[in-house]
Amino acid sequence: MQRAHLVHTLQADGDIEVIGEAADAPDAVARVAELRPDVVTVDLQIPGGGGQHVIEQVMAHTPTPILVLSAKVAGPQSAPAIDALVAGALDAAPKPARWTAVEEGDLRRRVRALNGVTVLRHPRGRLVNARAEARGFCRTGEPVVAIAASTGGPPALATVLSGLARVAAPVLVVQHIHDDFVDGLVSWMARVAPLPVRMAAAGDRLHPGTVYIGPGGCHLRVDRDLRVVLDPEPVTTHRPSADELFRSIAQHVGRSAVGVVLTGMGDDGAAGLLAIRNAGGRTLAQDQATSAVFGMPRAAYLAGAVEQQVAIDDMADAIVRAAARFAP
């Protein structure tokens, strides 16, 4: 009955066609692979493994924009919503006990908004973690990798970090994301990456082979002793800011730095990446074809900051090669 009402609601205006339905999680994953819809709606309480399993498997094997519609979602900051978003869903909304015309219209609006959005393969559903132990402290003159991303970044980060088992450098990450989602982001990256992943803390001494993700509300930098510095100043549009991280890396790591800009809206990171390039470091940016939003990589490229544009599936290897070039 609920599924029939959902189908009727989606098709009410005539511009959305429901091409398939599924009664349980395995059937949902199979139907998405078979039918290749433009958008998928999924309930977290679907039988046979749950909606979270569907999200992970769809994003691992048939990446598709996903809208979660579930009574378990109390709001955008609820734990089920956060888990769904970090697993690869693009939007999550509560499923009302009784539908109104306003709620039905909002559902159709959400589905239309997701149609045509570029999504990237998410390794969480197929990757088995292999943990690598950190080796000693990072010393001046050793390579340091700094990565920045914004819109579309979490799946791109998952792809990159899952391929960095051989990187002989600490990896610092700035991701533009709501402060409430950072813990979930760290948990997701810890599951998919072969390296230890942690939230960066003030005073952390950088270890080669460890990933440090910047917390919300403050900038992530390093000092001359290659320790983590967290600072709420200056107040900028994004905290943490890619430019602040990259500039500190350029200043204190210089030619041993590897700067990377992934998918994102706006121009944060362009000036900082140029500082890394001017200091003799290596600079990479995600290419347009694989970027959900080409804003940040494009801005960096137009600024003359990008040494090489790289497809997301090749980015991890490019980072490993760049870091190895500067390893002592």
C-alpha cells in the first residue's frame, strides 16, 4: 500500500516515471543494476539487509543518485541520515506517517533535483580493509600530502584514500562539510582506507602513512615542526579552508609537498595550491570528466596552480608517485 502511494505521488505531475519497484534489499540492488534508473528512492527499513546495505552496494557497483525516504530519518542531522549520506546517498528525508500535498510536492522536488547529478563509485561495499602501520614521525624534508574537496568530495575521497596503501607520507584532508557530519566522514574513511584515519587534533605530530581529517569550525595547518595547528581565525566562508592548509604546507614543507584539489564548488584551494607549486611541490587536480562539480579544480587550473589533471580512479597512484619522488 505504501509503495503504491509512493509510485502514484512520484508520477502525479507526469514528468517522473517509476520504472521499477523492489520488495527487499537484494532485489533493490539487482533492479538498479538491471534498469539503470536516473534516481533511486530507498527506505532504510527495507527487508533483507536494510536500506544502508542497498546504498552501499548500489554505490559500489552501479553508482546512482539516491534519495533516502524513511521514518527513521528525523531530520538532516539525525544519525540515520548522516550514516546514509556518508554511505553515498545524496539526500535524506523523513517519510511522513500521513502524506499532505505539500509533502508530496517536496518529494517530487527532491527527486527532480537529484536527476542528472554526477555520482562516483563508492568502494565501501566491496573493499576489505587492510591496515598499514604508521612508521615513525615525519621529519622536515619528507613528503606531506594535502588534499582538499568540497561538493561531491566524500565519495571522491573514499576512492582516493582506498588506494593509498603504498604512500610514504602523512595525508592531511580538508573537506567542506557541515560540522555535524565530520565524525561520520572520519568513520567512513576509516572503513575504506588501508591507512589509519583520525580526526586531526592540535599538536599531533605527523606520521607517514596516517590520514588526518580536519575538524569543523577551524582551519587545519601544520607548523615548522610538522605538528597539527587548529585555528578558528581567520573567519572565512569555509573552515577548514583548503587555502589555509595548502599555504602552511607550502611554507613548511616546500618542494616535498604534494597538493591535491578534488571535486568542489567555488575557488577555495586555488591560491594555496599555487603557493605549493611555486615552492617546488607537486600539484594535482581532479579532471572535469570525473568531477561532480568542476569548480575548485577549474579555479586552480585557471590560476596556473595545477601541474597535472587526473581522473579520480587514477588519483591515488598519481599521489603515490608524486610522494615517492620527494621521499629522502
